[in-house]
Amino acid sequence: MKVLYYIIYPLWYMLSLLPLRVLYIGSDLLEPLLYYILRYRRKVVHKNLTESFPEKNKKEISQIEQAFYHFFCDYLVESIKLMTLSKEEVMRRMTFKGTELIDDAIERGQSCAVYLGHYCNWEWVTSLPYWVTPNVKCGQIYHPIENAEFDRLFLKIRQRMGAVCIPMNDTLREILRYRSEHQPIVIGYISDQVPHWRNIHHWCDFLHHDTPVLTGTERIVRKLGHSVFYLDIHRIRRGYYEASFKPITYKPTELPEYEITTRYFQMLEESIRKDPAYWLWSHNRWKRTREEFNEKFEVINGKVIPKGEEAERLRQLEAERKKKR
């Protein structure tokens, strides 16, 4: 499979050397191919939009749907451009507001957690190291790609501006390592993904859906006392974005359990409702339902356990522990 890397890398590199105005011509040609011919995830996108905006009529839904595919193709070519995008150009095209809040938290001795979603161009957020105090290490949590060579390629692109990519399963270990080294960090968490069944501990009302949500980020920031922000990204015009840091809390342990997660989804929904076309509607976000969860699983002592013999055994062990007390 290494041969794929050596084929794709130079092709990607050569494409990325093209000016964005040329790449956008490719985006304009790709859009009708995805939308009308390949019909890429059309059913998923339409279902997500109609269920999320029941107040909108068919024409309005269709307009958002087409605008999404237009933006999605732009996102693809902008991601290609990321391979060779210069510091000066990326800082002109992806600006950050509120970075002084990050710097202030670092000065107080607090590392920072930044919630964001698959909204606008989340790939260009890796340019954050250019905007914050130089003594901080910026990073993002990511899902490694199964194909090792493609994973290597994406890591090379995403880390070229100084941010580090931390595999999701290594999140706490790596963050604790940075703390032991007295290295302040700013870590981005894209938390609008679908959790695995065994990781469902909380549900939010999100875009008219009863939504299972990831809570691992909240557990980490509570444990380590990080300042917590939401990154609100706004698309100014084609190829230009503004990302604003909005505080969620500076004292995570003082909020009720899951309040941080709930606030994040409220803020993300607010962003989406302002400009719906820029969220990743092709993602099957609501494939897990509470009814199915309750049918197949139960929570025992904070653990999500499949119903059956394993759950019964854990109930018995828990009962024995209580008797010993």
C-alpha cells in the first residue's frame, strides 16, 4: 500500500500549488457531479435537513441542500490547498478573534480545551499556532485512518503548521504527559460525532433530535481543570473565515455534570442555524436512538452494559459490594 502514498502525495502536492481561484473552478465542476450524477449521500442530507428544520418548506430545504454541496466541494479543494498554503495566506484567509482569552488562561497557568464542530473549514483551524502565544502547544484530537499510508499523508498535512494530532484513544495519556512536562496546551475537540453505544452517557436536544453525545472531553477538562471555549467559525466569503473563541467556563468543576457538553451543543446549534449550509449534513449523525439504546443496553454503576448475562452478573457483583459495606 506504500505505493499509493507515493502516487497520491505528488498529485495532491501539484494540485495544491494551483491558486485557489483555479481550484474553485474545479469545485464548481465537481458540485453537479456529486449532486446530480453520483447523488452523493443525497438521502442522508435531505433526511437530516428536513428533520432538523421542520419549520422550513421544501423550497427552503432544497436551497440549503444545494448550498451545502456547493460548500462541501469548496471544503474539499480548500483541504487540498492546505498542503502548500503559506503562513501569510492562511493567516489572511483564516483569522482568529479572542485569542487574548487563550493567552490570558495560559498566563494563569490553565491549559485550554476548545470545542468545535464539522462546521465551515475545520481543517484550516490547524493554523491556530500562528495566532497564540508561542510557548503553548496546540493540538487536535483525531480518529486515525485505517489505511496507515493515508493516515501518514493526512498527519503530514494537518501538522505542517505546528499543531499536533493526538489519536483519540491516546487523548488522556498525551495530555497528562504534557502536564508532567509543564507544557501548556490548547487542544481542539471536534465533538459532534456519533459516540459508540458503550460511550453514550448523555443525550442533548440538538436540532430537533434527541441526540447521543460524546462526553469524554468534559470528563478530561473536569479532571484537569482546563479553561473551556467554543470556537464559533463564520464564513465571510468564499475562501475566507473568521473563528471566534467564546468562553464556556473557566471553572469546569463548578458546573453540573454534562452542563459543559450541553452548552457546547447549544452554541453549535446557534452557529448552524445562522448559516445551515456549512455543517457536515452528509454525516449520518442520528443513526442511534434512545429507544434502541434502552432496548439493548443498561447503565450499571456508570458503565454502559449490553443487556443479558453480563449485565446480570454486574448487578449481582454490585449487590454483593453493597452488602459488604
